[in-house]
Amino acid sequence: MAVKLKSGDEVRRMRAAGRVVGETLAQVREMVRPGLNLLEVERFVRDEFIRQGAEETFLHYTPDPKRFPPYPSNICISVNEQLVHGIPRDRKLEEGDIVSFDLGATKDGFVGDAAITVGVGRISPEAERLIKVTEEALWAGIHAARTGTHLNDICGAIEDVALAAGFGIVRGYGGHGVGREMHEEPHVPNHRIRFRGQPLRTGLVLALEPMFTVGSPEVGEMDDRWTVSTKDGSLCCHFEHTIAIKEGCEPEVLTLA
Ligand code: MF3
Ligand code: CO
């Protein structure tokens, strides 16, 4: 599958999906408190999609029907040692948890995709630093996303932030192109690759999603076939924005609130 550059009009249309995701995630952030049930968040997202006229993107999604059951929810909620793709269940957040909310929405035929990680009440200094650094890495990747450079410049910018902070970088998961499909070419690793990679051009729309760990970066899939957790049980963190690359300036971040 080839990279699909978006026209100016398509990028304009992608703003609508991005805004739904950004605004809904901002409200989810405000809901976070000890005692919040993850199922309440799923219900809130479902209601917001109806209110904002958005279609589900994650619900029933499967990258490969032979290997994955369809994803059962509208949002991924991953707590502490869970990295990504956690399924909202009847579980209450506790003081000191860190929790990633990953949300996709479709509007006017296009997808927006973003994620935040939030601390619940008072969290440890190490957890605080992990969240701060992972979000910094996302912004380092965004600032590196300039026409005239290549995909590897984004990957390297993200990698350098993790290395400087001493955090592990998860391999095998990363960002991706976004458009009519949630996952388009190219894959965007969170570490340098062997080649310069895709030239960054106007109309390239990417989801950048750094995923860092406090301990070993080894991760595995849990029994539900979706939840990805660190093998050593250490804390991990994930942030994501969908961005549109523009000639000669900073990319437009489509999933801001
Ligand atoms: N935003 C995530 C990604 O880019 C999660 C999608 S998985 C789903 O891979 F199944 F929930 F859709
Ligand atoms: Co994504």
C-alpha cells in the first residue's frame, strides 16, 4: 500500500474528526479521579460521538480477523503497566495510577487519532517524569515534521528524548499514516530506522505516538488478545496526536481540543 498525500480540502475535512477527538479527550481528562469506573468513560465517549455527530472508529476494528477479535469499545484505556489497547472494563481508577486514553473518531469520511496519559490524584515522581518526557517526545517529533526532511528525522527526534531521559522505547508499535483509514502507510517507529524513509511532504498526515517504559521495553499481548503490557510489569506511557505536514512551517496538529 502506498502513502496517500491529502489535498488541502481533505486536510480541512480531517480537522473535523481531529476536533472531535481532541475535545472529547480534553473532557475525559477532566473526569479522571480516584474511583472513576472505566465503563463510565466508554459511555461518555459513546454519548459524545452521538452529540458531535461522529462515527465510531475503534469499535469492531480488527487489523486481521484471523488473529484479532474485533475491538469491543470506542476508546482504549490502559492503566499502569498496560501500554496500549486496554479494553474498558468494570474497574475503578485508584490514587497513584497512570492511565492512557487512546481515542479515534471518524467524521466526513476521515479519521482522527490521539492519546493522552494522565495521573490519578498524587502520583510518584518517576511516574510524573515519565508522563512529562513522553509528551515532550511527542512534541519533539511534531517539531521535526517539516517538509524537506524525512521520516527518520521524526523517529530520531522521539528516540533522542527517551535516550536523554533514560527511558525504554517500545519496539514493534508506533505511529502511522492517517486518512480515510485509521492505519495507512507509513509506519512511524519511535526510534531511528536504517534509511531516511518517506520524504515529508505537504499533505502527509501522520499519527505520532511515542511509547516509553520506566523498566524493560519488552511488551506482550494479554489473554484478551488486545491489551499490550510491559513484561516486567513496569510503568509505561503513551501520547499521540494526528498532524498534517505543511510546506515550510510547523505541521498542523489536528487533534488539539
Ligand atoms: N490509536 C491506536 C492505534 O493507532 C489504537 C487503535 S486499536 C483499536 O493503533 F482497535 F482500538 F482500534
Ligand atoms: Co494511532
